Amino acid sequence: MRNSKFLVLVLLAAAAGLLVVGGAAAKRKPVTSALSIRMCVRLDGAVGTQRGTVRIMVVGPKNLPWKKDGRKHKRRPPTACKKNERVVVWRITAGGTAVAAIAGPAGPAGATGATGATGATGATGAQGPAGSGTGAGAVGPAGPAGAQGPQGNDGAPGATGASGPTGPAGPTGATGLTGATGSVGATGATGETGATGLTGASGVAGPPGPQGPQGATGPTGATGETGATGPTGASGVAGPPGPQGPQGETGTQGLQGLTGPQGSTGPTGATGPEGATGATGAASTVAGPTGATGSVGPQGPAGATGPASTVPGPTGPAGATGPVGPSGAQGATGPQGPAGSGGGGASVIGGTAKSIRKLFPTYFGLFGSPGMNSVGTDESALQWPMPAAGTVSNLYVRLSESAGAAGTSYTFTIRKNGSSTGVACTAVAAASTCSDTSGSVTFAAGDLISVQASPSATPPADNLDVAWTAKFAGS
């Protein structure tokens, strides 16, 4: 608001200068009959030379005698206000009061004032020269326009229409560029100190600034003397016992120890003499009380054997076991028995293997091979030494599924010291088993045994598992 008042004062001063001394330089009479002035005030530019400059647009009721602009010799007022200018209207009301107003957003149009009197018609321009020759010649070029006649006097201003309602405030325009700083004016007199305003509410605390860099570590101070040891504090109350932890998993049962050799049976002690059989008393009809068991008396000498009784007497108490007699001397070694007929009994050998391959031969050995069920292309790592001499025959093989499609097969061969033997069988196409009950091969103790799985040229099924057995007859 204070800026608007200042702008009004500047405009009034500029208008006053125009009315009082405006024509001095041109030696024209001052304009004293102006009732309204419409101006454009510049809002941007350098503070000392451009900002706040005024352009007079219209003076009423009689406008200024604008000069020709050099283009078609027209007398035209300045152009309308630009985007960086604000319209200001200065006028004198019917009561003689000078009022200046800054044009705000355009309100609705007021009632149209009465039309002013029509100005006098300008003089007719000179007619162009007549064309030569007879008849209608070509139309000559249009002569230059005659000079515009002087502008007629403006009619009396119509009555001011009722002010329309103030339109809504327009949006705030973009802030103009900051003009150059003007020269510092003289310092005005210091005004009286105004009353202290109320303390404004504290602003919201800003976010904490970033942590500064850590300062350099200072030098280590000298080590202070060791303080005296404080008295030992009283023992705290013992806490309640903690909950019992979960029972640990039962460990695996250890291997059963080997049974020790049975000791030799000691000699049987001599049998003590049998006591005499007492006479059988008459059977009582009333059971008497059981008397206390007396101590065992010394065993008497054996009496003479009486005649055999037809009624068995009661069994006497067992005599005490006599002490173990001393061991007798070892008897002489008996003669050697006849030689046996040899270990000709038959047994079964075999093993399992996982994932034989369809593109190249693979090998496996006894008992699932080292590493449990291993299969590989390095036969030497999968051979087993035979612990005894004998003959291997009757080979049986079972696959985890059929060997493959028609025209495919797997051949399984017993190998001896890295060479194929005549013990072999072939699982063809849909078959998942094969056997050889006619071929055989002898092994000496220490010979190496292995089994070879050879795929057909047309690849059979891949990664099949194998189980095999064979008869081993010792020699």
C-alpha cells in the first residue's frame, strides 16, 4: 500500500509539471483546461533512469496536439501501455478535487457516455491531374492523401457512469527484474522511535546442519597415578536358578565290543557223602507251627544203604558246594585229523552303481565301489583285489529302467586286471535286465576285478543305476 501511495504522488507531481510548465520548452501556452489525464508508468528498468518514467496517453477533454509521426503524416497519440507499465488515471471531479487512481483489473464496462460533437470535416485534398488523350484512359495512380484536417474539439465529457463493482483481483504478476541501485539520497531526519511491536511467535527450528569434520586427535595426556583400590562391595543376592536347558539329543549307540574268549572249565569237585534218610513220621491232621530253622549240623558219616523203599522219602537239603579243585595237568595233544577236501563252497559277490553314461564306457566295482555307488571313467580307481582264488560265473545285471529305445543297449563285462573276460551280458532296448550263465573266469588271490558298462553306438538312456551279482567258487 505504501508503494502505491508513493506512485500516486509521483504521478500527481508529473501531471502537475505537465500542466504548469509542460510547454515552456516549446513556447506554447500551458494546458490549463485538462480535466483528466491517462498515463502509463513504467514498473521496471534502472531505478535512476527508467523505472517510474511516465508516458502521457490521453488528455481530456481536449487532447494534446500530437505531432505527425512521419508515416502517412498522421497525428497519433502514443501506443497503449505495455506489459511492464501500469495505467494511471488522473482527473478532477465535479467538486474540483483531483483524484489519481491506478487501474486495477478491468471491471464490467460502465454506461456509455454521450457522444461528443463531430469534429469539422478536413479540407479535401487536391485533385490529381487529368489523363491525356480522348476517351477514358487508364486510371492514373491515386494521388497522395490530402493532409488531415485539424482535429475537431472534443465534445463536452458525458456524465460519469456509475462505477461498476470491483472485479476480482487479478493474479499477481511475475516479479520484474531488479533494477540498478540508485544513488543514495540524503539521510532524512530521524523519526521518533515507534512503540515496540509484539514479539512474533518463534519460528520452527530448522533441521540440524551437517556434522562438521572430526577434529584432529589431541596428544595423549600423561597417565595419572593409580587410585587406591576401593573396598570390595557386598556380594549380591544369588539370582534364582535358570531354567533347565533342553535335553540333548541321544548319541548314537557305540559299536558292541568283541566277545572275549571263554575261559576253560575247571574240574568238577568231588561229590560229598549223602546223608542218611530219616524215618517218615505219621501224617498230622493239624499243622503245627513252623519252628525256627536250626543251624546245619555237621554232616555225619554215610550210613549203610538200606533196602530200596517203595515210597520215596523227602529230598534232603542240598549240601554246600565244595571248593573248586586244582586244575589238572594238560593232557597230551591228540593225533592230527585227516586233511579236508578243500574250500569248494560257492558264495555270491556283487555291487551297485549310480548314473552310468550313454556316450562312453564307465566302470564300477564290488560293494558299491569306493565312495559308495561311485561310477567313473578311471577304471584303476574302481578296481578291487580278490582276497582268495576262485572262479566267477553266472553274472546277473538289473537296471533302474529300460536300456532305451529300439536299437540301443548296454553291455556289462566282468574285467580282470583291466582286461575284458568272457563273462558278459547285454540289456537291449526295452529290457532292464540281462544275465550270462555259461561264461566263467578264474581269479588268483590279489587279481583286480571290475565291471565295465559299454553303451551302444546309438546312445541309450542316460544316468541309469545298476545292481549286479555273480557266483564265486573258491578253489
